[in-house]
Amino acid sequence: MTQGELEKLALKTGNLFSELEIRIMSDVARRIKDAGFSTASSDWQIRRLEELGKAESEIKDWVQETLQKSDEEMEHIFSDEVYEQYYQHSRAYKASGVKMLPFEKNTPLIRLTEAVKSQLSGEYKNIAGSMGFAIRGPDGHIQASPLMTFYRSTLDNAVLDIQSGGFDYGTVLKRTVSRMTNSGLRWIDYDSGVHSRVDVAARRAVMTGFRQVQGKINEQVAADLGTNTYEVSYHVGARPSHQPWQGRVWTMEQLQSVCGLGTVTGLHGANCYHDYSPFIPGVSTPTYTDDQLQEMLDEENTPKDYYGKSYTTYEALQEQRKMERNMRATRQQVKLLQTGGADEKDVILKKAKYQGQLQKYADFSKTMHLPEQKQRITQDGLRGRFTPTKTEQKRLEESEKNDRIKVELAEAKIRGVPKLNPDKVDVSGFTYDTEHINDERLHGVTRADAEKFIQEADISLTRWNGQFINYYSPNGATYVDVKNRNIRTAFKKEQFDEPTLKIREVAEQYGNKKT
């Protein structure tokens, strides 16, 4: 079984726990949203126990659903896949003139398979029962927190921060989302402190169990065919400690003494994708010659440069995995910010970040001569668009321009919130203060002129929490009192004062001059 086939084997089980993870984190974001917009802290205190009780009950149901689906997937793996693994050796039996025992009569193998299935089911329950988050504390140390303890404290702290006025809702939501996704839902051994992402732990359990059965098949086939030698598979990007023995033929004793079979760090150990197959001397032909193996290793271990840093193939693959983890975290952040009702700009910024990550990933993979493995990125079970649309990109660009304009205007002591290409208020029902505009100020602006300035405006300034909107066009300006439904003043470009000229300057500087 190749590396890709083995990864695919465990992918679905990992995805089930990934879906559980995003389900739980989304629930936190949703409840922060519901509680955070409450008008008084007492509202949350009244509802707190009820809400947390509902959350705990729902999470228990989700966990049970995940365990059931995991057991169903395990049944598939240890029936169809093991069956296929067993009979892929039928050709070797036929070539050797040895009769192959039908799978259904292979009692030792069936017993092992059932034992591994039972073991796996127990491991899934252990993973589900030991879930939590691993958060880096102020002292830099990782602190493991059981799931519901983390859930309660996260929700309480978020609501308190929002309702105390110490932080705005958007800041609290972003901070909470970042904490959750940086950790991810984890399986935690609270005695030793060892922890790993739940999806990783689930995939590792599947692969370990399958490897047990696979090894038993290989060793039985070798015994039936009268050989004690095995060929170890070769795969690109093997860890340095595995490179000397991959692709070569070894006895069972050498598999243990040289290749580390039976150890955590050796052949068939944790995260090892190598396999070993029966090899009959004088009959079987090695897949690779010694010269071919050396040539491939020399190529893999010759560093390639990427923006000033050198990578061997193994190092490049580790960097790829890191990029994929970071992209999965960003995808989760997009989803959770949307669930929590974050400001649109914050969501678009995360989408833009993800797009940049994708581009860098593609560029890095091409430079390192590695295939992109986007299925690793999208294995999170999330649906939707995670890169910005053209409309969103345009809004983000304008938002960034507005931020820069705001700084420039503030330096010129001009107050207000700027907006390029502003939405236009319908002033058809507003009063027009002609006495102030024309009798007192002598601006000589008709109502039609004032309304035209609004429609032509490419920038506005909002003041007094939205009560006043000042519109600026190349030909004139109009100030609107939205609250009192009044056009309070208007003047032509010939009457622009210094602050207005500055506003026109920044509007044209940032590409909004009308032609």
C-alpha cells in the first residue's frame, strides 16, 4: 500500500473528528454572538446555566454521533480494505505453486482483525473522552484545559469583556477564534501532558491498527511461501533515519534490528508510511537497484532554495505540512468569524490571507518539485468559499484606502469617518435650508445643485455617530443632517476652503477622481 493509499484510508475517520471540532468551535462563536449583544450582563447570568447545560448536552450528542460514524468507517476498513490487502498476494501464491487459504478460513487473521477493531473502538472513545484545548499561558507554557472547562471559561470571559466595555465585540470574537483555532480540539493525556489534534489522533489510531493487520498478513504470506526476507517500500521525502533502509531487502531479524520494526520510531511506527512485503530470493526481483536508490536519495538530499532558505525534500515536505495546517486554521477562522457575526472587513481580510497562503503554497510546491496536496487542506469538512470574491476584494481595497485617508485627514485636523464611493442618502423628502445656504452664506446653490453634488460625490465624511453626512464631489459639496432630514448647507467648488481642498486632494490621490 502506497503512502497516498494509506493516507486516504485514514482520511475519512480524521474528517469525522475535524467536523466535530468545527461543530464545537462554531457553537462557542454562536453563543458569544447571542450573549455578547445582550443589553445587560444580568441577561447572561440569568441564562448562563441553561445555555451551558444545553451546550453540554448537544456536544455529548455530537460526540456519540461521531463515534458511531467512526465505528462504521472502521467496519469498512477492516472488511473491504483488509480483504483486498489479503488477496493482493494471490499472484505470489500462484507463481509459487502454493495454495492460498481463503480469508474466511484464516482464523488467526480474523481473530486479530476483530481484536484490532475492538482496540480501535476503545481508542476512539478515549480520544472523545479526553478532549480539550491546549492554550499557551502568559508564561509561555502550554496549559491543557478539558473541553467543557474551556468552553465555560471562554464563554464567560468573552461575555464579561464585551459587557464591561473593556473590549468591543469584534476584538473579543477575533481573539476567541484565534485561541480556539491555534490550539484546535485536542486529545489530551492529562497525566503525561501529551496532546495532539483530535483528527490527527484518530488518523494515527486507524493507521496503527491497520498496520498491525497488514504486518500479520505479510508475515503469514512469507511463512506460507517459505521465505524470511522482505522488501521495504520506498517513498519520496522519508525521514532521514528511515532513508538508509527503505527500498531494500531485509530478513525479519534485520527488519527489527536495522529498520526498527516494533518500535515507535521505526518501520510501521508512528507516522511511518513504509511497508514491507514478502520477497523470495531467486524468484522476486528488487524494485530498485542500489544505484537507483542512491541516485534518488542524492536528488532528495540536494537542497533547493526558496527565498533565501534551503530545503531537502524531507524538509520541504515538513514545510508543506506546516503550510497546510496554517491554511486549515485560516479556513476555520473564516467560518467561525462568519458564525460569530464578525465585521465583514475582518472576514474578507481572513479570506485574503487564505488566498495569499494558497498562492505561496503553490509557488513553494512548484519550486520544490512537489505535488500540491490540497485534499490535506480541505479535509476539514468545511463548505463554502474561502477566498474573496471580486466584489469583496474591491470592498477591502476601498476599506484600506478609507483607513489611509482617515489618517491623512486626522493629521490635517479634519474630523469624521471617510468613505470612498459613498452610499447616497435619498434627500427627496428633506427640507432645504436656502436661508442659510443662499441668504446668509451667499453660496448661490439651488436645491437641484445640492442634490447633484450628492449624486456626483466620490467621497463623504460621516460625523456625530452618523447624524451628519458631508458629501464632496469635484464640483461642489453638500452637508446633510440625516436625523433632522435637512440639507443644511451646500457650496460650489469655487468656494472650497482649505479643509475641503484637502478632502478633494485625498479623494483624487486614491483614484476616485471622476473623468
